[in-house]
Amino acid sequence: MSESLRTALALVASTILLAACGDQGSKPAAPTADHGHDHAEGSHDHAADSKAPAGDDHGHGPVIELGSVEQGGYTVKASRDGDLKVGGEAPIDVWITGGEPVSAVRFWIGTQDAAGSLKAKAAIERDNWHTHAEVPDPMPVGSKLWVEIESAKGTTVLVGFDLKA
């Protein structure tokens, strides 16, 4: 077998093995460079510091603390950035400590049953879970930010936060 064929086969085998390794254990993979949201070229460097300085809003507007809740063995703290715009999206950050290892976190804005809302799967962005949640149009009366935590064992915990709109 030629050296180039051997190299090509090794590359294909490595690619297949990496693709098959979808189980990340209890911690999600490190986020990609775009973190699932856009920044103007050079406007923010997530790698510059593993912890963003206080007040770092990623250019999305001021950070609005939504509070902290203890539920199902977890302590969950949430914030959103900027104004809520019906039909737009809201950058959301959630910090989860305690409890069982977490396999997935989903956010949505609206009612607890998520009727008329779109659930957004969050990703790890430093020490927090982050995504941009869609703000429903129309936004139901009494809407909250809902955080669904799925443990590695498959159990779920649901926490709601006042949006402080």
C-alpha cells in the first residue's frame, strides 16, 4: 500500500472516529469561536479573559440580573442583556451550580408550557450557559424566562425568572 493511500485511510478513519464520539459526558464541548451569536469584527474577544469583566454586555445592551433560584438541588442564576423586543431575541446567560451533572440546558420566554414559544438549547460560554432566546410575538401576559435543566441521568428541573421588563 502506498504512503499516500495509507495517510488518506488514516485521515478517513480519524474523521469517522471523531464523528462517532458524540457523547461529551456530563460537560458540553467548549463552544466554537462564534458562540452562536454575532459580534462586529474585533468588537469582543471571548478568549481575552476566561471571566468577562463586570458589566461586559457583549454589545447586546446593559446586563439585567434576573435573580437566583434554588430548585432540584441546583442553584440557578440568570441575566439577560438589553431591552426585550417582541418578535426579536434576548441574549440570556445562566449559571448553574450544584445538583447532578448537566447534559443540556434550554431557555424560552413565555408561559411555563412553552405554548407559542421556541425553546433554545444553550451552550457553555466561559462559566455560564448562553443562548439567544426568541421573544414571542405576541408575548403572553405574565411571560417569564424559563430554564429547563436536563441532568446526565435524564431528569429535568424547570426554573422560571421574572423578565424585569
